[in-house]
Amino acid sequence: MAHATSAAVPEPNILALGGIGAVAAVLIWRISRRR
């Protein structure tokens, strides 16, 4: 979804990157917490 939108409009690109970064941070935090 975000891929097509970011390709069409560069504005939501920042929002998409922020969302992906947040998800990645949560995943890393969860993995580090498991250990």
C-alpha cells in the first residue's frame, strides 16, 4: 500500500519510513527483550 503511494507522492514517503522504522524498532526491542 505505502509503496505505491510513496512512488506517486513523495510526501507520505516520510510517514511510510517512520512507520517502518517504528515497526523495526519494536521488533528489535522485542527480540532483545527475549534474550
